[in-house]
Amino acid sequence: MDRIQIWVEQLITACGVTGDAVNAITHTALVIVAFLLAALSGWICRKALIPVILKVTAKTEAKWDDALFNERVLKAACSIVPAIVIWLLLPWTFYDFPTVRELLTRLTAIYITVMSTRTIIVFIDSLMLLENSPRSARRQYLYSICGVLKIIIIFIAIIVVIAIVVDKDPSTLFAGLGAASAILMLAFQDTIKGLVAGIRLTNNDMIHIGDWITLNAAGINGRVEHISLTTVKVRNFDNTIVTVTPQTLVDGSFQNWLGMEQNEGRKQTRKVYFDFRSIRLDDDGVANITKFRQHMEQWLCENPKVIAEKNPLVRQAEASQAGCCLEFTFWLYAQAWADFEHDTADIMEYIFAASTEYGLTIYQQFPDQRS
């Protein structure tokens, strides 16, 4: 480096420049050369190194290298290279200005630390690409572990930046954190609880991305779109977004509709009350409500919207002041909310209409007409 400085000074002197101007022009030239070398190194990384690495990873049969060494990770890593070149050339560029050199060295070191942290975080995010299945338990573990790793990396980066600013050894600052551990536990208690709750949700196979869940206390009635260390994002049926902590789901009692979606059909149970005064024996000695019950059970089995293999049932439930109760239980092929409700309405409307053919009167309570 000293030979380069001497050679530049001799070249400038040979051009007829003398006095203090030699030193000023020398420093200016060295700064320009340093920035040009930094820009050249960054350009080589982006235009030459990244395409080569991407072609190599694309030709391999393994999938992990495509995920871990993707374009985002490589671009983030290449953004550090020019700063490293500047940091190495600063002692050579500002050899006569120690204060400026020290200031720029610290600023460059801070930049390298921040960009290195960003690169590591992008790399950690790429780990999630190793498992593509949204319902995989391993994917949920990766989300939790990656969330903790990012917090640790950011925390370490903050300590390193502070150490650079105050010109202290980072290990000294880390040693002093032992006394502040209680404060750190208090500051990160939500994160720690979220990690534990996330592990419980995953380990017990309670929830996955894509599940439809219901938790009335939190206003949740929709499909899970994202699960992270501290949040679970749900898109409700009306397209509103609800975000809760994993701890909320663990502490509460939420309903997961996965079993219904994986099973064929959806169960429906409805009750209809008939006036006792409309129940009578027909000429063959069989009660009209018995014939109606048998007819409805047969009709449900033959209905194309009902799953006959699940044995639709029409049974007499416990009577009450509202009358004689018949309970209709059947499984519908439709699982979508609107289709399910429409098919249920069609069946119930037929039940109401068919009951009159058997002389049955559905109970209804009229408002009190007395003044």
C-alpha cells in the first residue's frame, strides 16, 4: 500500500503539481480509486458470481441448495462486499487524517454489521422454504425456531453496533448482560410465551396453515393464513383479518373444522315440534306421526343431497310444552357454508310442507292477544 501511495505522489509531482496540492490531490485520487474498486467488486459479485452460483445450484438434484442459496440471499451477501473493500482500503486512503479514518472505519463497520445481519435474516427466512407443505408439523417448528434465531441475531447485532459506537469490546458488553437478565426476560416475555405456545400448538397437532377455526371470544371465524412466533393471522369469512397470539389459542378453547373438511359430508340436526292435538290413529291403527316419521326417513335416504350411507335418522325426542318433538339427523354432501345452509333449508321446508299431508300441525306460539 505504501508503494502505491508513493507511486501516486510521484505521478502527480511528475505532472507539475507541487506543494500542499500534491497531498490533497493524492488523497482525492486514492478515495476515487477506493470507491471504484468497491463498485467494481459489487458489480462482479452481482453480474458474475451470482449467475454462476444459481446455475450450479440449479443443476444439482438436491433441493436444499436452491432454497438456501437463492437470489435474495446472494444479493444480500453481495451488498456487504463493497463495504468490506472500503473498510480494508480506509487505512491506505486516509493515512494523513487519523480522525477521519477512525470515523469512517466505525461507520463502515456499523454498515457491515447491519448488512450482515440482514443477510443472515434473509438466509434464516430461506430455511422455511425447505418444507413446502403448509400443514407439515416440521414447517411449524421451522417457523418457531427461525423466529427465535432472528431475535437472537438482531439482539447480537445491536450489542455489536453499540460496542462499535462506544469503542468497547463486544464481549465486555455481553458479560454485563448477566445482571440484566431479569429485565431481558421481562422484555421478551411475550416472545417466550409465544414460542412455548407455538410448540404446544404444533406438537399436539392443534392447528396448521389452511385450517378453518372458530374462537368467538376473539372474533375468529375463518381460515388460518399465517403462523409465526408471536402471531396467528386468520382471514374471517367476511374477509376481515384477525391477528391473535398463539397463547390466546392455547388458553382459549377454539374449534378446528379440519375434521369436518376431511370427512365426507357435514352433519345437520334439527328439531320440529308438533301439536299433540293433531296426532291421531289412522284407519289401519298406525299413528299419523309414525307414518310421517317413516316417510321422512325413507325420503332422506333417497334424497341426492343427503349421504345415505351415513343412515339418516328421524327419531322421537323428549316431548315438552312445545309439543311432540321429532329430531331429524342427516349428513349433507355440501360442506361450503352457503350450499350447506341452502340444502338444509330445502329439506326443512319439505318437512314443514309434508307434515300437513299427514294431518300434523307444527307447534307455534301465538303472541298474547289479551290487553
